Amino acid sequence: MDKKRLAVFGVMLIAVIIGLALLLPKMDKKFPTQSGKPIVAVSTFPLYEASRAVAGETLEIRPIVPFGSDAHMFSPNPVQIAEISGAALFLYNGAGFETWAQSLKNTLPQTTKVIDMSAHVTLLKDKDHGGYDPHYWLNIDNMIKMTQTIEHEFSALFPNNARIYHQNALLYVAKLQNLKSDYQAGLQECKNRTLISNHNAFGYLAYANRLQNVSVIGLSSDEQPSANTIAQVATLIKNHGIKTIFFEELVNDNISQTLAKETGATAQSLQPLENISENELKSHQTYESIMRSNLAKLTQAMECR
């Protein structure tokens, strides 16, 4: 989110908070639903996935960013802010990913506990722009740390269900550990170890699997690359005989398609799991299944054996 959009959001947020101050006293502080379950509000899809895995049937996990949308470009509307304010717990990604959450968290009622998940994982520095790369869930070790943090927070808020959360977390972490082992085996011996993408969303995936990460634009999906940057990446693709250029799902793929035409490579989607599409949701895709799909694409593109 650029400074202009952030300023506009700040003005809108003040107006929304004034409205909520009038509205919230009439609302149950748990923002009840037909199920009667306590609500946990989450921002990104990995938080939604891990929270559902740990909670089982005990909580209602509400995604704030709509499925199918670009999470980088999202700003909450008044209804979504009210949902967060009525939740028992609000989990957000942090590390600069949701600038709107940074503005919102200090205005939430004391009945809503707020957790910045980036404080509980291992972060990578953003070499080009300073700060940290917020796409940390693509390192499976971080996804495990997120799951363990969620178990701890759920157990603290709802101690009667602590045993359920512990057992569910153990089962989910075991799946993640198997997934990590398959990545290590699948990407151990590859002819090419350079991951070319339109948007710098795959740094943690590359770091965890000893791949070189090269992207045309930086951490924000709305950046515009210079002609010089595009030319440099095109030269790299040609010189190293790279056959596949990846583009992020839910984000415009014009850059990757242009590079593909210039270099003779193929443009193919790779899911960074910031969010999932409506079709992925309807077909019951998960973090694990999508990461396995990513692995299959990577092993083919990099000619691994």
C-alpha cells in the first residue's frame, strides 16, 4: 500500500472508529453467529488454514481478506472492521504486509486480543528495500512455528479446549514435517536452481530449499519494473537456459508473459498462498495440497531428479 492510499485509509479508519463507538455497545463483544462459537479473525490464508486446523470445531475462524482478492491491495471496510472488533482474537501476518492492521490494532476494544504473527517466526531481510520480507509462511519451518503459536494462544483464551488444540496441532505439524521432507528430497538434485518470478513473493521458498530467487518487481505486487530491470532478467534467462518464468496467482501476469515472449521461456503460475481463489476454496485446496502442486511445478521447471 503506497503512502497516498495509506493516508486515505487513515481518514476512513477514523470515521469508521467513530461509527463503531456508537455501534459496538449494542453488539455482543463476541460478535455471535448462529453457531454460538467464539470468533477468531485472521488476515492471510496461511493464518486461516493453521487456525482452522488447530481449532477443529471449537471456534469460528473468519478470514477478513476476501478469497480471490489480492491481499497486498486490500483495505477493510466498516463491516470487516466491526467483525475484527467483535472477535475474541485477531491474528495478522505483520512484517509490513497489512499496513491497515498496524493502523487498526490500537483502536480495537480490550476484548479483542491482537497477535502479530511475524514476532513468532524467523524473518528474512528484504535486500532491496530494507525491512523484512513478509511472505514467511513459504518456509515450512515458519508454518510450523505459526501453528505452535496459534495452539498456545487458543489454549490461553479457551483453556477448557487446550487438550483438543494440542492434539490438533500435533497432527497438523506432522503433515507439515512430511511436506518439508518431500521438498528437500524433490529439490535436492536439479539442473537449474534459479527461480524466476514476476513478484518477489518466493524468497522464503527459495531460501529454505537452496534456490536462487530472482524477481522482476519487489515485495509489493503493485510496483512497476523499469525497462532496465526487465532487460537484465531477460538476459539472465537466456544466458542460463531457464525454461520457466513463474507468475503469482491472483496478480497480473503481464510481466511474466512479456519475458516469456522475449526469451522463448514458458510462463507458469506459482501459488504464494497469500490468498486462495474461489475455485481453490470450492475444491477444498489446502496449504499442503497447494504447496505440493508448487513442488511439482518447481521440480519440472528446474529439471530435478
